[in-house]
Amino acid sequence: MPRPSRRTLIAGAFAAVALAAAALPAAAQNWPSRPIQLIVPWGAGGGTDATARILGSLMEKELGQPVTVVNRTGGSGVVGHAAIASAAPDGYTIGLATVEIGMMHWQGLTELSGASYTPIGLVNADPAGIQVRADAPYKTVQDLLAAIKANPGKFKASGTGQGGIWHLALAGLLKDQKIDPASVPWVPSNGAAPGLQDMVAGGIEIAPVSLPEARSLIDAGKVKSLAIMNDKPAALYPNVPTLKAALGSDWTMAAWRGIVAPKGIPADARDKLSAVVRKVANSKEYQDFMASRGFGVVYAGPEDFGKFMAKSDAELGATMKAVGIAK
């Protein structure tokens, strides 16, 4: 039998390489090659949903594939966060995780934490505020705290479920100011909007939600904000004092949102996703959209976002234990 020629050997080698490449997972060759699902752990129409939808629409342009937002609600955020973590790690299911991922496991609701995901990019943070009715007699947060201290149990607050981010924000502030957190009973609600409406109707006295969530009622003259739980004033209402300025307090608390993926997604999908999220978060379209709604834009890449989630988790856990919310 004649020996194969050099040309035949080379052709065979190239064919073998081509076959090997064909055998690789599709994601490793040319990700993305099909639509991507973006899971939102909260309901349609809220701030997390709105943020996810602008992110999805801008990511579509960069990735060349549809990015479909899917709302998976229930269990105080557990259902949606679990759906992200348990999805196939192929890069075709991602999610918009929220601050609650650093809280739910402290409450015994799930074993999930920020470490259960591949961090892609932090894209938003909105500090808590202290909102009261516009006709309330308190001109400053000092006035309100003095009234709470003098009348324990008289003031009620709402804006999220029991043990939620805004409940923790207020409880932490009271503890920081040497006031028993139990002196302000918490009335669970399905979110900031019903909590604020209850306050306007006279059912509660305090809604420690974010300024963007209270914006429409503030602008309508029905609600006023006494302070913001951040180390710098909000661009939305720069005249609202920080707790540092008003009380000399270093207490801060914010809700945040960031893109995550299941653990173990292919490196090329992870890297392309992170590059796209960085570009989108820094784009004029995203910045303008978020500014129009009063949402804060804060970006951190994969490594820093991972560290951020771990730090947030530890701080939330310590506060929840201190105020008796953690199990």
C-alpha cells in the first residue's frame, strides 16, 4: 500500500481539529447562538423589573440575540433566586439578583447566598430613606426619633415584608440611635408602593423605602423625606440630608441589583457577558433611563461584585442578628 503523502497527512490533521472543535459545547464555540433568559425574582412593574428590562433591551443589541425577561416571583424572592442558581450553566440563563440574596439565608428561607452564583456585574444601588406624610409635624429626622423614643409602640412602619430590606434599614437605624427596634412595630406589605399608600391613608407613620420608590408621592406633595441612609446626598433630592449630616451617624443601608449567572458557566460566556454588562451599565441610554426614574447607577465588575456581595452578606447578617431578625 502506498505511503500517504505529506499533503494527505496535513489534510487529515486539519480534519481532526475540525471534528474536535465540532465536538465542543456550542457555548464554547460561538456564544451566544440562541436567545438568553433573564430571570427577575420580583414582579412585573417594580423597580427590579424595570431595571432588568432596560438591561435586557440594551444587551440584545450587543449580543445579537434576544434577551427575554422572565418574572419568577414567590417566597420573598427565594423562587426567582433559586431558579437562577439551578439553571443549566450554559450562559443562556442569567438573572438580576437583589440585596435579598444576602438576607434570605439568615432568615432560614434558603441556603442560597451570593456565593451560589457567578457574579457578572453590579448595576444599581438605592439607599433607604425616611419618609413620613407631608403633613406630619416632624421637620427633621431628629424630631421623628425623639417622638419615637418618647412614645414607644405608637409609630408603625411598612414598605416590605417582615425582615425585608427596608425593615432592616429602619431597625438598624433605631439600634444605631440607642432606640429599641421593637418600639416601632413593622406592618408587612408586598412592597414599597402599598406601604407608602398605607402611610398616606394614615395606617402607618413611617415608610423607610428608597427615594425613587417614594418619588411620585413626594413630587405630588403627599410625602416628605427626612433623611437618606447613605454617605452622600441623592442626586434626585440633594436637599434631603444624609444621616451623617443630620445625626452624625455612619449607618447606611441600600437595596442593590446585579447580573449573575449559575455557577460553572463557560469562561467565554462569562467574559463576554461581563464585558457587555460593563458597556451597557456605562452607556448613556442606561444612565439616562435610570436617572429618569431616580435609580442610582453603581457599577462593579465580576471580582469586585463578588467581594461586594460577600461584604453585604456579612453586614446584613450581623445587623439581623443584632436586631433579632435572623434565625
